Amino acid sequence: MRVHLVNPSDLSFGTAVITPRWLYVLAAATPARFGTPTIVDETLEPFDTSRIVPGDIVGIGIHTANALRGYAVGQAARARGAFVVFGGIHATLFPNEVRAHGAAHSVVSGDGDLVWPLVLADCESGAPRPSYDGGRIEGEALATARWDLLPANRYMWGSVQTVRGCPKHCSFCSVWRTDGQKPRQRRVSDVVREAIALRRRGFRFVLLADDNFYPVTAADLAAANRRADKARLGELTALRRERFELMAQLERLPDDMVFFTQITMEAAEDPEFLAAMRRARIRGALVGVESVTPEGLKAVHKNFNDAGEALVTRLQAFRTHGVHVLGSFIFGLPTDTADTFRATADLAQRSGISFAQFVMLTPFPGTVDFAKWEQQHADGATINGVPLTRYWLIPPWQRPKVYMPHPTMAPETIRRGTQEVWDRFYTVSAIWQRARCVRSLRSRIAFLIISKLYRQMYANTGIATDSARVTKSARRARWLAKIARRLFIAAPMPDLADSLAVPEASTRRQYARRVVS
Ligand code: B12
Ligand code: SF4
């Protein structure tokens, strides 16, 4: 009885940028008696189902974008006599669909870390249950990934989660609903131990795969401080203190290590936090800018962001503190007009951000936007018999690119406008100008290659929908990735000591003297 863990993907590049974390977390949660799981990341190569023998267990993790491929894997695995178990955000949201389309014996909702051994034991005894609730477990219980199972020379960046959950409630995002609004921070020493394990294998770059690295803002603390009951203030201060503790420990790691995270723009108002990020070598952060206008921000329930010139100032604050910003912008908001594309491109260019992504508003299940959109389409519009409200079940090449009806713009106008902004932001001359943020010629060339790779892999605006274009685009991305890998991977440090992960209490005291006010 072998355990296979499969990360589904329609496209396989042979190489990938970031390690899919859930595979290595579930591998860690697999009890030793089941042997070492076979890990299959289809972004590298397709799953060879002939390796399955009857009685094996196939665990498949899906989000909305790869659900359909996951279902095909599930059906193939069941046909070969395996127990098929699904988990991940999409399985959590649509367990019945997963059973119907993915041939699942079992669907696990929520966090898999603690429930996975139980699922395996039930499969072993031949009686898996249809559903398991993994719940939202505390930060300390989140498993430490098994990086010893990583294949050599395939990925460029490791991924380590430091906190799960986000207190905000953006209308286009499902995280606060699935992972919850309470930040669940992992033990600092667990996080650092993972970073050490990755550096031992030559990984210098690590994505802190968090929902929001800055869950307690300066404004939250000030508001809690105004309350007569100081209990909340105590809780928030402790959470903040742990963030600083973590950053103080990251600072002690080999100084060629670089981290990247996701954060809200509010961190720009917190120079103490930004300074700690810089010391910890958190050199980059994805910041959800979303819209450059106040109306747009209101539409996505993101009033805590700034617009216009105040936005430029906030974004520049990151840069001043040595944190490169990957700005994330959304097009197709009801308040957008034909001018929004140009205004956004201009602002992105002059705000000092290093990278940007421009996504088209997509109703992801589990979000406020999805619920509204689903109601609007309750009339039953279909594509090849599949309801539009279940668009992820439509094969990718037939899927529309824009779903949300816009009051003034046609879908093609939004798609084309978005594509043009990507093209404009990533011309060689624009990238070269931005590359001045790094010093040496080598670093500037690296910046150019990374920018082009990013553009190639993530500008998913629908232009590359026919298979010839997809193949060409994949070939180019693979070629760029080969060059980029050399920039990211360093000589392994097998002797790096675990003792770099200092037990929390000691740093907490040092830190308390130094930082928290
Ligand atoms: C890191 C990340 C990325 C990285 C992924 C890198 C990589 N190779 O993994 C990058 C930046 C590339 C990325 C891209 C995108 N992402 Co993303 N990403 C994340 C993020 C922040 C963390 C994911 C992670 O590693 N979590 C840590 C692991 C351990 O947690 P987990 O995956 O949830 O797994 C746990 C459980 O779900 C469960 N589980 C998972 N699988 C399985 C399987 C089995 C069998 C079992 C039992 C349990 C189980 O157990 C695990 C351990 O507890 C999540 C936010 C989030 N909260 O998930 C968004 C998130 C997954 N991304 C999202 C989106 C929308 C995207 C993009 C579409 C964005 C875009 N517009 O381009 C693209 C899609 C790329 C693609 N085509 O696949 C959405 C997905 C929404 C949805 N309904 O599907 C999320 C939830 C963020 C959000 N704001 O809503 N992303
Ligand atoms: S978009 Fe970011 S800030 Fe908003 S709820 Fe999601 S994770 Fe939190």
C-alpha cells in the first residue's frame, strides 16, 4: 500500500519556481508505517498512473484553477484500484462536486496536518469515510514540511508558511473565510528549522507563503489601546512580538538567504516593522494594491488601502526600507473605466515598485464577489452544458477569461486593456529602468531575467489559449527558468546547524528589550 501525493496541473514545465508546500506538509504528516509517500508535482511532469497498484492511496490537493485536472487524476487513480482522497481549498468548498467529478472515496476539508493519519488508517482498514473535517488547527500544530523529499534541481524557491488566516475581509478573496480571520502563527523555531533545511539543500530564496505577514497593524494596536478592557491589546501585542521574534531569528541565518512575503499596504505606516523586515532580509513583498482609485477600493472592501498620490508615497516607503514590492492590481472592477488601464500603468511605473501583476477580477468560490455573481447567473447560462457558475469544470481552452459583467466595458476591452498593461510594464526598457534599484550589472541582468520569467509565467490574460501558443509560451518559460535557477540556487550547506533555531523564550526576552513598545 503506497501513498501518492499529487499536485495536479495541465501544464508541465520540467522545472518550477516555487515548491508546492502542501505536498511536503502532508508527507510530514504521513505516519512512518505507510513508508515515504511518492510526491508528484504535475507542474514538473504529468502523473504516471501506471505506477498505482490496487490498494494504494492517492491524495490530491486542489484549488479552483487546477480542480478539473485533479478530477481527471482522481478518476484515473480510482480506475486503477486506488483509494482516492481529495483535500485543499477547492475540495473544502465543494465536497459534493469532488465526489461526483473526482471519483473521490473521501474529501478532507480544512487543514490536513492532523486528520491525514486518520484518513490513511481508515483506508488501510478498507473503510475510508466520505468526509473528514481537518478544521482550523492552531499555529503550533501546523506540520513542519519534509524538505528532505525535495527532488534535486527542480525548484528555485522554497516555501515556508509562518501564519495562516487574515483579519481582513476583501470581497475577492476567500482566505479569510476558509483559513479564518484569526491569525494562527507558527512557532518561530519550526519556521526557522524549515528555512535551515532548505538552505542546507542550496535554497537561498524562500517564499513566506502566508496570507498576510502583517496581521496586527499599528492602527489595530492603537484601537485596542483606546479600549478600557486591555485584554485585546495584550493578545495583539503578543502576536506582534512573535513577528519581531521571527524576524530576529531569520536575521541570524546565513546572510545570502532572501525572503519574500505577502503583506498589506498598512505596513508602510510602521517603520519599525519595515526596518525589522529589512534586517531579516525580507527583500520583497506582494502588496495587494488592487485599485488606484478610492471608488475601486471601496468596491473590493479594501478601504484600508490608499489611492492616488498617497498610494505612491506608501509604496515608496517599502522601497525606502529596502523591501521590493510586487504590486498586485485588479482590472474589471465595476468602477473601472477605459482610462483606468493607463492610470494604473502610469502609477505602477512611478511608484517605485519592482514587479507587478495585473489580474482580471475573477469570482473565486468562497468569496463575497462569487456569492453575488452566482446569484446574478442563477438563470442558468451554460457553456457546453456546464453552468457558467461552475466555470472551473469547463476545459481551460473553452473557459471565458472574464466572468463578471461590467457596467460599461465589454469583456474583450478588459482582457485587451489588461494585456496591454502587462506588455507596457514589462518592456525591456521599462524593466531596465526599474533595474536601477539593484547595484551590480550582474544583479541588473538577473532583475531583467526574473521580470521576463514572471511576465511569461503569470500574465494569464487569455492570449495564450490555443495549444501552439501554450507550447511556445511554455518553452520560453522553461528556457528562462533554466537561466534563472542558476541565479537563485547556491552551494548547499549540509552542515548548517539546527541550533540556529533558538528556542522562543530566549529571543522573546532579547527582543522585548530591543523593539516592542
Ligand atoms: C503561495 C501561494 C501561491 C503561490 C503558489 C506557489 C506554489 N508552488 O505552491 C503562487 C504565487 C504561485 C500562487 C499563484 C496563484 N494563486 Co495562490 N496562494 C498561495 C497561498 C498564499 C499559500 C498556499 C500555501 O502554500 N499554503 C500552505 C499549505 C500548507 O496550505 P494548503 O495548500 O491550504 O494545504 C493545506 C490544506 O488545504 C490541506 N490540503 C491541501 N491539499 C490537500 C490534499 C489532501 C489529500 C489532503 C488530505 C489535504 C490537503 O492540508 C494542507 C495542510 O494543512 C494561498 C493562500 C492560502 N491560504 O492557501 C494562495 C491561494 C491558494 N492562491 C490563490 C490564487 C487565486 C492564485 C492564483 C490564481 C492568483 C492569480 N490570479 O494568478 C495563482 C494560481 C496559480 C496556478 N495556476 O496554480 C487563491 C485560491 C482561491 C481558490 N479558490 O482556489 C488562494 C487561496 C489565495 C486567495 N487570496 O484566495 N499562489
Ligand atoms: S486579499 Fe489579502 S488582505 Fe484581503 S483578505 Fe485576502 S489575504 Fe487578507
